Amino acid sequence: MAKEEIASGELKRLQLSRLWLDGRATLEDEPDAVRFIRAVGFALRYNATPTLPMASMFRAAGEKRRAIELTNLLLARVEVIETNVIAERLVLVHRDMVPAVYALRIRNRSARLSPDAERALDFIGREGQVTSGQVRRYLGFAGRKRPDPGDLALAELQREMLVDRGPSSVPKTGIPYLSPEGFPYHLFEKAHRDLVRAAGRLRATDAVCTVIGAYLRAAVFVSPRKMASMFKLLFSESELHAAIEALKFR
């Protein structure tokens, strides 16, 4: 076997280990989950994918019910927030990374929301906290095939980081992600005032470096093209390349 192939294989094994995708003991309890998310920075809420070099809560926990229980514990203590601004997937972001992610996202928010998203945002603001079922009923989409326009409106609001989803209970039996009371949505700025204030103190260049640096500490290596695709809602390719150059000297 060529030396280059050996080196490539070792690098791949290192990446899988750093991302908790292979060669690690499964998460068993809340302290394990905290150590995991602090180490990886970003983790897919659900399953891993071979084309996306990112940690996965399902893979790290080794079992769906435990993964969902641990995710809810992390959300409850605000160790993470859930967002869909990265890689078009639901991702758990460690709270230390949230100000940078938020600062970068809000500068690129869409000029206008869809009518359904605007109505849903107004409803959530007035009620304080609502479930997806309540939003769908309010918008008149209850009973439709999922995902329905209400689901899409919530996804739009979450993508703009105007709302986020909090923890819910896990049923003792049956499908673990079907919480009896539903997932609670609330206004991001009201639920995470401290993180929003911290975001306001960040320069964009520093925020980009924070996100890329945290991601690469766990992912080890990934092509600039893949990173540009994953983080396209946060920064441009030129900002990505400038940050990579800046990180070389840190």
C-alpha cells in the first residue's frame, strides 16, 4: 500500500473519531452529551450521512430514543440551539457558536417573509410559545399531508433565526420523537437574549473564523467547496477563503 493511501486512511479515521462517527463509546447520559457537543460544536440532530462530514446525535448516542432524550436535555439547559441554517439539515449548535452563527445569518436575512411565515411569526409573538400543531391550525392547514404549508412556514422562520424550537417530552412507549404536547416554538430574540447581545458585539470576519475554526477542529479536513455549500446561508466563498487564510496564522 502506498504511503499516500496509508496517510489518507489515517486522516479519515481521525476525522471519524473526532466527529464521534466511529471508534467512540456511545453517549449514555447528560454529561456525556455535554462533552460531545462541546467537542464537535455542530451535530446533526438526526442521522449521519456519508456525504456530509458532520457529527450526528443519533450516531453518537447509538440509539434513537436515547439520542432524542439527550437532545431534549441539551435544549432544556440551552447547551445547544436547533437550527436549519447549516447544510439544509436540522443541526444542533453549541451555545458558544450561536452568537457567531446568529450574527452571520441575520445580516443575510431574506428581505420579505412569505405570507404564511409572517402570520405564523405574529401568532408566536402574541402567544409566546406555540406548537407546530397550533400554528397549522391557526393558519388553517390542520389535517393536510405533512409537511404542510404550516410546517414550511415554521421552517422558513427557523431558517431566518426568527424562531427556534425548544425541548419536549419523550413518550415512554411508541415513536420517541412524537411528543404528546408537540415541540414548542418561541421567538429567538426573546428566548436567547444573552446570545443575541453577544452576537451584536462580533465583527463579521471574526464570526466567520469562529464558525470555520470550530467546525474544522472536529471535522479535521473538508474541501472548501463542501464548506461553502454547507455554510452558504452564513458567509460567501470569498469570506470562507479569507477566514481560512487568517486561521493559518492563529
